Amino acid sequence: MAQTNTISYSFGQDKKSAVQAKFDAQKIAFAPIMFQAARSLLNFGILKLIQNYQEKGISLVEIAEQLKIDIYGVKVLLEAGLSLEIVYIKDGLFLLTKTGWFLLNDELTRVNIDFINDINYLGAFKLDESIKSGKPEGLKVFGEWDTIYEALSELPEKAKESWFNFDHYYSDIAFPDVLPIIMQDNPKKGMDVGGNTGKFAIKCAEYNKDVKITILDLSGQLNVAKENIKEKGFESQVDGFPMDLLDHSKVFPKGYDFVWMSQFLDCFSQADILELLKRGKAALNETGALYILETYWDKQDYKASTYSLHATSLYFTCMANGCSQMYHHTDMLKLIDEAGMKIDKEYERIGIGHTLYKCVPR
């Protein structure tokens, strides 16, 4: 009798049954179209209407009539919603599940959905090509740029809005936690590297009337920041220094009490991070400190956070620049050391799963 060749796989801590594992594989197979079904349930107001009738439930016919949508469309969307566990049926009437409630009411979830749909969805088709080339091939759905950062000021309005909502949601929540830490030494001069729309610089100026902040960024981004700074009346405290931050031959201005890098270094390859850290270190005065605020996927308290960060890494691969990611914290520790610095203090659970490193020269 001929011997059959078999391959033995080790699944580690995987305790799933084969039936559950195969079901989960089908979830992955149909994920793109089911994602769009969830969006349609939101966009047509179906989930909102069901929530309004959450005490007793609402029928398929009533939903179609009230929203003036063909019953066929409502039917296929709600049946998808059953498999997505967004809605459930009781006595022939539809009600929201807890998952449906979060889709409808949780700001974090909506920010993530819009970011994936408006920035990543079409470009993700080019993920294979991006892996092969090391370039953000998916970005071509918007135009011909090397990185998304050059494109930000020219993206379609909805895409631009979704990008900034995503970026600001995660960073803004951390600001109340980090400002007292940074300002406890009463700094007079600070540098915000990659300051985007100027939100952090403005928060610094509001918090401390004596501090002066310099934003380093591309000229297109600085123009947006300058408008926001002028609107808030902080032109005397906040200025801008236009720079291609990836041109490592260009030195940063010097003599700063602190250099701030918030959700910034994850936008670059490890080789570029090392050069940016070296340039940031050189910008400090003798008693200055460099602050790094990042979300590291291995330091999260919840699986949902780790999942989101791993997915965000793929955005960097196919849309942002083709070479960066949400890092493991040991990657950053190694680069900080190579840049000739050490961690003076570490602050955990800042904002939504952020870690703040206060770094000083060795």
C-alpha cells in the first residue's frame, strides 16, 4: 500500500475546532463585501432606525417604508447584518446587538471605518505590489506621489477629512496627559517635528504662555498650521520651519528644551527613524529632552487594539510610504540606543494605548 505524504502543522495555542476555524476563514474571504454591507446599514440610517425601536423591535417592511428604500435592498443588508452579528431577530422584529450599537455610536469605530473606506479600501488591492516594491503602490488611486504626506493637502475632501480625523482622534486624546509632563520643567523653547495642522503646538501655547514652539514639516502642511495658529492668535508663540524631514542632510534648528515626536516615527522606516532621532538629539540644548509618543502593538491591554495596530501597519505599506509600520517597542528601544540616547522616564497608558518615552543624550 502506497504511503501518503502528509504535512504536520503546529498551531501553538490555537484551541479552535476545525469547524470554527473554517468559519473564521470564510469571514476573511468575504470580509471586503461584508464591510461594505455594514457601512450601508449605517449610511442608509437602518441601524439608527432600529435603535429608535430597540425596546420592541421593528419589521423589515416598516424599515423599508420609513426609509423609502426598496425592501429587497433592506432585506439583503439586514441578512448580512445577521451574519455580522450587528442585528438579531426576535419575534420577527429586528433589534441591535452590542456590536451594532458600537458601530452606530462609538466614535473610535466610526473614525476607523471612514479611514479604511476613504483612504485604504481601493488602494489595498495593491498590497502585493507594495510588498514587492517597498513603495505605497495603492496611493496611485489618488495620484502620483511618493508618500501620502505630500498628498495630504490635495486629497479629495472626504478622504482628507477621514485621514485627519483618524490621525487626530488618537493623538488629541493623549494631549491632556502629556502636557503636564512636558511642561513640568518649565521649558522656554520646544520643537514639534512633523507638526501637521499645528494642534499640539497650539495646545502647548494654551497651556504655557511663556513657551515658544517651532513646527518642522513640509511647506504644504505648515501653510495649514499657520492658518490654524493665526485663527487661535498664537503667532507670537508658534512659528514654522519648512523642511523635507527625510532629507537627512538638513540639520534641525538647535537650542531647544524639548523635541516632540508624536505618532511621527511610525511613519518612517527604521533607517529613517535612526537619522531623525540623531537630528532631534542634536537640536537639544544641554539639559533638553526628546519625547516620543507612540502606540506599540505589543504594549496594548486589549486584543482589539493590537488588531487595529497590525491593520494600520498595512496602511503604511500600501498607502503611506511602503516602508513603515506600528512598531514593537523593542524596535524603538534599539533605535534610541543607536542614536546615542537613553530613556530617562517611561509613561504607560497614555491616551489610547500610547507609551511616552522621555529620552536624553547618553
